[in-house]
Amino acid sequence: MISSRAKEINPSATLKITAEIKKLKKEGRKVINFAGGEPDFDTPSKIKESAKKAIDSGFTKYTPVAGISELREKICQKIKEWYSLDYKPEQIVVSNGAKHAIFNSLYVLLDPGDEVLIFSPYWVSYPEMVKLCSGKPVIVDFKETDEFHPDLDLIKSKITKKTKCIILNSPCNPTGVVWRKEELVMLAEVAVEHNIFIISDEIYSRLIYDSQHFSIAGLGKEIQARTITINGVSKTYSMTGWRIGWSCSPSEIAREIAKIQGQITSNACSISQMAALSALSLEKYEIEKMRETFKNRRDILIAGLKKLGLNFITPQGAFYLFLKVSNLGYTSFDFAKKFLTQKLVGVIPGKPFGNDEYVRISYAISQEEIEEGLKRLGEFISG
Ligand SMILES: Cc1ncc(COP(=O)(O)O)c(C=O)c1O
């Protein structure tokens, strides 16, 4: 009864462990949740007020498929301000979260059998989305010795006549690695030379600590013509449930993305679009507090892990840290399972992210919880 295409798709591993953690919490157990994939802050009240206003004023009908013009104009203004990127409103399509924007992009770019390079460690959904769009995920394993920074020779060695597209994610979920400008320049040269598209998932680009974010599309007209830049309000404004993300692409691609979206979901929620417009209109200081809080938590986590003598990748962005567990004698699933059952601490195994030697720790929880989690980690590894 079920299609072979559906059977081929793996369920989200992150959602499974999150469900187990929720179950333990519901039973009244004092779980430390290092597994979350979303900011723990409430959505800022100004944003919520705009949504209430939208409802009360009857802004509850269909909007243009690609989003209301005010929001698309605002997005152009913000990406110009943030990353010096020049886009016109007709190049922006607002979707139901960044995830939907990535899926639409792949759907528009891929023919059956087209290959997509995915850099490992990678966000769990990329290979599955490529498969859903009849493409073939080609994994490029970055080296631990490079701290999971790109290896350009390795990337080049994976390019074939069928390579259509590369998915780039900086800052990276799960490692927190931020690509250096010179690395992006080299990737852009490769993409232009081989006429390969880049889908640049920049959903964490406003959560940067001691590094700087560069948008690959900003490196020149030739690469901008081959790039779809993805972003959204989910992580920066603590709006994961509102489901607003977008793609910025060459006009002919944006038209195709809007066409596909128009046949499947139509516009993203009208009320959420108003909320996103309000989010993008906030002053910088109003969101800077959240970024600074993440940075403090990251620093506490790093200091605690160093004290325990553990190996990890120092994150420069997002709110995740990749912790090595293979040298403690565990696979990533073993570690996650035992740590949860013995110490009631939830982490996400690295295997679904393409690396079974590590687990992902999210520091989108309070300082007190991080400190308690570190204490339990100390007990766990010494016990
Ligand atoms: C790398 C990456 N891209 C995209 C998304 C999806 O974002 P959204 O909630 O806006 O769909 C996530 C969410 O976890 C993510 O980690």
C-alpha cells in the first residue's frame, strides 16, 4: 500500500529522542534536555502583538503565494543590511519555514538521478529531502582533523557530470562551524567552473559568536546567479512554531519555486507573515540579548567540557556543540541511550548527522541546566 519512495525515507532521528525526553519529563523525572533544536526564549512580545493585530483586523485570508509584498521588501532590505546582498522582492519566496524553502529549491532544481553534494556532518533532513526530490545524495565527509572545515580537494573529487547542486550550511547544524571567507571563495569558484548550484542554508547566520558570517551569494554576480540563499525567522527571533522561512534566488527560479508552492501549500500563514514583518522590524538590540545569552551559555559549556578533559568542536555559531564520545568507548547511539537512562540527560546521537563518533549537545537551555548537565556528565564518564 505504501509507496517505495515513502518507504525509502528515514523518520527524523531528532524527533524520536525528543519524544523520549518529553515522556520522561511528563513522568516527573528531572531531565536535562541537551537535545532541543530551538531557542528556549519566548517569541518577543512586539511580534506577538503584531500577530494579534493581524487576527483582529481580519488579515486572515489567502495572500500572494510568494508572500505579502511588504514582507518580501523587508527581507530584501534586511539581507542588504546584514550581508550586502542585492535582491529584488520578486526574487524572494516566503515559505512555511526554512525547511519548506529548502525542499522547494531542491524540487525545482533536481531531475531524477541528479547528484547533490552534502557535507558531513550535515543537518539530518538534507539527504532525505534530496531523495524525496528523486535526487541522489552524495556525502562528502569533512575531516575531524580539519575541525570539520571544508576540504576543497575532496569536494572536487566527488563532482561528476551528474552533480547538480551543493548544499552549504554555515553556521552548521550540528557542529557550529562557520565557513571562513576564503573557503567560500574557493567553493564559489568550483561551483561556477562546473556550473553547479548552491543551496546556502543560512538559518543560523544571525547567531554568530567569535566569527563572521559571509553569504556565498555576495561573492560576485556569477555565484549569485547559481545560488539559492535560505533564511528565516525561526532561530533568530525564537519563532520556530510560526513557520516562516524564505528563499532568495534568481528571478526565473523564484518563479518556479512560487509555482510549485502554489500547487502544494499556497502562501505561508498570513498572520505569521505579519509577525515575521514585525520581527524583521525590531531594533538590533532587541535580539542581541538572545545572541549574547547563547554566547554566555556556549562559553560555560566549553569551559565545563574542557575541565572534564573531553574532545569537542568549538562552535562559532548556531547553538550546538559536537562532542566526541568514541574515545570514551561509545557509539553515538549507545552514549545517548545510556546517558539518558542512567543520568536523565538527553543528547542527540551523531549518526543521523553522518558521524557516529560524536553526539550533538544543544545549549538552548538555561545556564543552571547546563551546569547541572555538566555535573551529570562528569559523574557519567567517571562512573
Ligand atoms: C540547518 C537547518 N536548516 C533549516 C532548519 C529548519 O528551519 P525552519 O524551522 O525555519 O523550517 C533547521 C531547523 O532545525 C536547521 O537546523
